Amino acid sequence: MLDTVPNRPDLPPEIARRRTFAIISHPDAGKTTLTEKFLLYGGAIQMAGQVRAKGEARRTRSDYMQMEKDRGISVSASAMSFDFNDFRFNLVDTPGHSDFSEDTYRTLTAVDAAVMVIDGAKGVESQTQKLFEVCRLRDLPILTFCNKMDRESRDTFEIIDEIQEMLAIDVTPASWPIGVGRDFIGCYDMLRNRLELMDRADRNKVAESIKIDGLDDPKLADHVPANLIEKLREDVEMARELLPDLNPQSVLEGHMTPIWFGSAINSFGVKELMDGIGTYGPEPQPQSAEPRQISPEESKVSGFVFKVQANMDPKHRDRVAFVRMASGHFKRGMKLTHVRSKKPMTVSAPVLFLASDRELAEEAWAGDIIGIPNHGQLRIGDTLTEGESLRVTGIPSFAPELLQNCRAGDPMKAKHLEKALMQFAEEGAAKVFKPTMGAGFIVGVVGQLQFEVLGSRIELEYGLPVRFEPSQFTSARWVHGPKEAVEKFTNANKQHIALDNDGDTVYLTRLQWDIDRVERDYPEIKLSATKEMM
Ligand code: G4P
């Protein structure tokens, strides 16, 4: 008996059928392959291979993209929409490399659930663990896909134990693998009492599904070799005894993850996972905001920017703000209020990201992701509404962990450099600090690789060669406190003070000791390592 999650009765059907999620995984676990199969079954592409092929065509466009390819990372995130059964899936891509964790964090603020992909031979790897921790901060529901079961993989109980122990989450098997490595023939669907058999000959063929009447059904012997039947019966009996049953509420609360076993490249287990996302994944969730929470079913439209991507087409200098719709039914041409500037904004050319290409979005519902091309008005953290002064919260900006001085190769081009840096700062690609004393800029990032990406993008997109040099500072903290106290503090510490790209005051330092000293000497001053984007 399938235990389904009742839809919240107050949600309009169009919203209730939306599932907005991201895939988290360690590089090489199979995220790209799985995405491709999702799109294939979602009818968004005709043939497996297109996503990668398209990725490559795009990447040849520039050296920067070449760099992305060389390093095997995906620097830019995007969103893809497709339909499956009765559901509309919005898949938001997360950058895979750990140097882009801030970007990833913000991407995860735009989704309601995550699919965690692990490699059956490797189990929980470092990047999976980090991303999982980010999801946990938001109590995101997680569905797990254990991939590459067509190869030698670890023992099923061992994999499940590892997830339970390393990630401190209950794991319930939604399917159970039959055979390992070359002997792997498919899975027993624990939720539907079915056999799913993999076809090794045709990678794009959907598994054959055979209804059985429990594991004592004699029909089993027609499909599963005798030596595997015994093991399957034992395993499933033990699993039912030792592992928790699927509890949909617990999944929604992020305390339990159902796990499906499969092989993305062989299209095996993917449909069952998609069914699972539809059935157990959450509908669009309420969004925390000030002064009140936003509910998806509200008739008025609202949304927030979680990512800005500049220069998607270097010839046009366009920027696209990725907006997660938080409530209502948006229609193209609507006039929305840009809450930060209080200015109206007619959204006439929103785009929806279908895998085949960008398409004009005629409408969007709460849960959807649309792209709004703009000239820089829209920044990360901005809220759009139909007039009400609401501000979505919980989109943080982290203090960078690495700081470097940045100079234009040609000193006459300092103004150009400022413009380029500010643009990247708005995109969220770096923090830019302008010291109150002395010239030049200090650029802050989370990972070393971001300096390289920035350097090549500034050169490529603005024709400006730049140099990064070591800075005397290693940390930055935002300064908060009553106005007079902040003035007194900044006047006495001028050589440590800078303004960030939003004009907020920052204290730059080398040592934790300095930070402790400030907190001791200036009790009214608070130094913080995060700031809300607004
Ligand atoms: P990623 O986005 O998580 O980094 O992983 P990606 O999908 O690119 O997959 C990484 C490698 O694993 C690819 O091989 C891919 O073909 C392979 N792979 C994905 N799913 C499965 C699976 O179910 N079984 C097996 N055996 N392999 C799988 P590659 O050699 O790096 O690339 P390619 O030459 O196949 O394109």
C-alpha cells in the first residue's frame, strides 16, 4: 500500500503539482547523467546526450568556459522545467565545486527539496556531506539515489548504515538491489511490490516492471536466478526488521530519506525516483520574509532573486536575475514592485528555462523559477511583490575566507576595473572592498579558484587584464552598532576600514585576536561574519 502525502487542500492545483528541487552530489557520482534522464522522461529533450553536447557547444565559446571544462566543474547554475506524470518539476542546478559554496547555499534557498546522488561504490563522499549539511540548515527534505549499481558496488546495508551514521538521518529503502556488479539484474520495489528489471542492452530503455505477490510468489523464479532469490528474501526480511518504514511526514521534515538504487546511465531506477519526488517531495513551501511570512497560495504575486548571472551572452552584456516565485500566479507583462528601490518594474520578457532553450514565460506559479533580463537593478536577495513591502529573509552573504588586492594591468583603467568588480559583486561571484585609506580594491572569495575565474572573466568580458596580489588582510567582518559608536570605532581604526560593494562598513583584519580585541574594547560594536542580502 502506497502511503502518499496528502496535498495541502488550500493550494491551487497548479501550485500543488510543482516540485522544485536541486541535486546534490560529489563530482562524478552521476548528477549530469541523472539530470539528462530526468529531462528525457520529462519530454524536455528527445535524446540522451543532448545536455552534455549542448554543454560542450556552450563551453567552446570562450576560454573561461574552457577553464570550466578543464576543471570539470560547473560554474554557472541554471534552472530547468519539465513535466512528469501530473507534476511540474523545476530542477535548479547547483555548482558542484566546493569553491562555490556560497552560490550553492543561495541556490538551495530557492528549492523545496534535494535529491542526493551517491556512487554505490563510494558511498557518502566529502562534497556530498558538505552539501547535505547546508540542506540540513534549512531542514530540506532529501531523497537519495544510489547510482552506478550496474558496477561493483558496496553492500546495501553498509551503504545505508554509512548514510545513517555520517549524515545522522534515518534511511528507508524504497527499492532493494538484486545482485551486485555484473550480476545486478534490477531492484525489488519495496513500496509497490514489483520487480524492476534492467535491460543492459539498451541504455535508454525503461525497466521492465513485473507485479509480484510478495517475495514468496513463484513468479519470482521466472525472472530472478535461484541464487539471488534466497539472498533477496533474506535481505528484504532483515531490512524490514532493522530499518524504519517510510514515514512521509518524517521525509517532509528532513529526518528521513528514502533511498532508490539504480543506474542513471542505464536509465534504471530513474522513473521510480521521479515518482518518488512527486509523491514524497514537498509542494512549494511558505517563504520566510519580513514583516510576515509569504504563503504560496496567496493570490498576489511575489518572488525573490537568488542568483544573478551577468554576461550570459558576452556580446550583449545582459544580466539575468533568477527569481523563485514565492506566491501567486504571475503573468507576462505584469507590473511588480521592486521592494528595495520601491520602483515599479514591468516584467515583459521573463524567461523560463526549458532544457531545449530559453523560452518566454507567459505565466509562472509559486514554486517556478523565471529569469528576468535586466540592466543591474535586480540584485541577489531582492524581493518583487505586487506592491506590499515584503522582504524575503534567509539569503545570507558570508564573510570571504580569502582576500587579495586587485589591480588593473593598466593603471589608467582603474575606473573600468571598479565597474567590472562591482558587477561581479552583484552577481555574488566575489565581495569587493574599497579601503577608506589608499587606492585599489580588495577582493574576497571563499575559494582560491574563484580568483582565477574572476581574473579570466574580467579579461574576457571587459578586455581588462588584472593582477591579484596578496593582501595584508585575511578576514573581513561587517561592523554593526549605534551610529556614534561605529563612527568612533572607524575613526580610530581607519587603516582597517573599508566599504563593501553595498556601501556597508567592514573591518579588515589579519588575526582573530584583533576581532576579540575590538569586541572587548568597543562593547557597543558587533562584528559579524554574515550579512543578510537585501
Ligand atoms: P557528475 O555530473 O556527477 O560529475 O557525473 P556524470 O553524470 O558526468 O557521470 C560521471 C561518470 O559516471 C561519467 O563517465 C558517466 O558516464 C558515468 N556514469 C553515470 N551514471 C552511471 C551509471 O549508472 N553506471 C556507470 N557505470 N557509470 C555511470 P565518464 O567516463 O566520466 O564520462 P562519459 O565518457 O561516460 O561521458
